Amino acid sequence: MRTVHEVSGLAGVSIRTLQYYDKIGLLRPAEYTDAGYRLYDDTDLERLQQILLFRELEFPLKEIRKIMESPDYDRDRALEQQIALLTLKKEHLENLIELARGIKETGGNTMDFSAFDTSRMEEYAAQAKASWGDTAAYKEFKEKAKDRTSEEERDLGAQMMRIFAEFGRIKDTDPASGEAQALAGKLQAFITEHYYKCTEDILSGLGRMYAAGGDFTENIDGAGGKGTAGFADKAIQIYCSRRGAAANCSMEE
């Protein structure tokens, strides 16, 4: 057991912050001494690590508490998504550093603002939050999955990997080609049939997630070869963009 002072020193978090986390129910100590002092065990420290990872990604405390108190919260899945988000954040910072160096070298004549684009991080974060939150898609996923056996789940996973293997077979071609676009549609239909209604917005977010690094990218590249996840994402973004444009045209008519 560690005191609040020891935890503060170990984690680099102020005592006042730890007291506030206790007050709002985000991180309650395992025990209190007779004198009212907080005592933290290893489980508390593991929870604190999760909280601090979310904070590094600028999640509000209220959202962190909601996520971590959800009965469906999966710590391992959360770590995978945090790794992917932190990787995107690292790439974003590296791009900003490169831009700053370029400005210094050119004397301020670099009119390139692409390094400030955080859309990939935002899209991935939105998708991650949806998987933790109380969304209609997540409820549908839980409903469809509740009666499936572990073997059936593995079979569905294998079927999805076969779709990615098909992406891998054509990964050196144009992601806008008819074959690539047909595969994006096939993936969307598969997810809708077996997991939840996969709208273009959801599919676009999934595409970003697939290419963001970590286990998602490794598994997809394992099925179709290196570069498959990135190719699938490009095909998916084109597919979703075209579908969105077609829907807008229909509305205007």
C-alpha cells in the first residue's frame, strides 16, 4: 500500500489532483487509515496509468470516468486504441517539428499548413469513443454477439481477414478501381450483417483505425501483406466520399 504522497511522487501527479480524482469518484484509494489518510494498492496504480493515458490524449475527466465505469470496458482493447492514438499524436508532433525546421531554413516562406491537420486523430478518437460509449451501433453489436459461440466469433473474424486478404491481392493497384471499391462495399455489407449498421461515417472511421498502426494494422497486413491496411483505408475513404457525394446529389434532385 502507498500513501498519497508516495503515489504523487511515483506518478508525477500532484496530491491535489489525486484528492480531486477521489472526490469525483474517478480514482478512489483502496483504503483509508483511521486518521483518514488515503492508501493506494497496485490495482489503483494500474487504474491511474489508464487515467493518465487518457489525459495525455486530452480526454475530459467526465468522459474518462464514463468509459472506465462502463460494464463493457475492455482494458486490453482500450490500450490498443490508446497506442494507436498516441502513435498518431507522435506523427502529428513530428510533422510540426519538421514544418518548424523548414520555416527556420526558408526564413518563414513555407506556406504549408498540412502539418496542423489533426483530422486523422479526431476521426480515430471518435471511433474509439463510440466503441466505449453507449451508442446505437455498440448496442446492436452487443445484441448480435450475445448468442454467438467463441467458435462462431473466430469464424467471423477469419471471414473478415479473408476480405482483407483480397485487398492485399490488389494492394499495388489503384484504390479507386472498380475492384477495390467493390471490396470496400463488401466489407461494409459484412460488418452491417454480422456486427452493426455500418454507415459511411463509421466505415470511414474504421478505415482510419485500420491504418493507424498497432494490432489492427499488423493483423490486416498479416492477412494481406505489408501495406494492405493502408491500401484498404485509401479504398474505403474513396468509397465513402463517393457514396456521400451520391447521397448529396440525390437530396438536391
